[in-house]
Amino acid sequence: MPRNPQSTASIAGHPIHPMLIPFPIAFFVATFVCDLIFWRTGNPGWVSASLWLLGAGLIMAALAALTGLTDVLGDVQIRNLRDAWLHAGGNVLVVLIELYNWYSRYAHGETAVVPTGLVLSLIVVLILLFTGWKGWEMVYRHRVGVADGPGEVSRH
């Protein structure tokens, strides 16, 4: 029986990438929520909150990307998965959109939020739905980072 694709970036057999990814997802979704609230209320506090959420999301996305890239480079089985490349490519697109979104808000303040920032935030949430689906495909269908048997830990 072939071994499961293994996570190279792990602690005591626990893959690090899935530990980090909830943070940028939550920050980017919360940015969209703040944008919606700003759009409806006009309260500038939501613009400030979204700028901080975008910044935190970008930092956590960079950490998640480093661990994900380590996993891809560390196991040929992962590199050979189409889902891995769709997941990674979609997330690179998310980061590029959010980098622009953050810079635009930093440079232009409230005027960058409606409609452009709001639309970009919505696009990011939709892309995250796709990349999240692909991430779960890797775990549940391709068993990436899953121990080979009961009670076993990853060899990396």
C-alpha cells in the first residue's frame, strides 16, 4: 500500500499549514464584513478595522504560504496533485488582490472601500471558497498530511 503524501512542515507529526490557514481566511472574510458594514453605515471606524484585518491577513497568509510551499517542495506526491496547484494558484491570486486592496486603502482611505474595496473583498471570499474546497480535496481525497495508519505520526 503506498504511503500518504506527507507534510514536510510539521511539528511532532502535525502539519503546520492547516494550523495557520484559518487566520488569513478569517481576517479576509472579516474584511468583507467590515466593508459591508461601512457601506451601510458610513462609519469610518470600519475602514480602519478593515485595513488592520487586511494587514494581519497578509502576514498570516505569508506564513501559511511558506509552510504550504515547504510541503509542496518536500513531497513529489503533493507536487503531482492538480488540486495542490489550483489551491496554491488561487491563494496566490488572493494575496495579490489583497495586497492591492490594502495598499489602495492605505493610500486613499475611505474612498478606496466603496465600491472597489468591497468588490475586491467579495471576489477574495469567492476565491477562498474555491481554494478551501481544493485544500479539503487534498486532505480528504488525496490524504495529504494524513498519518498512514492508526496511531502513526508523519515521518517528517
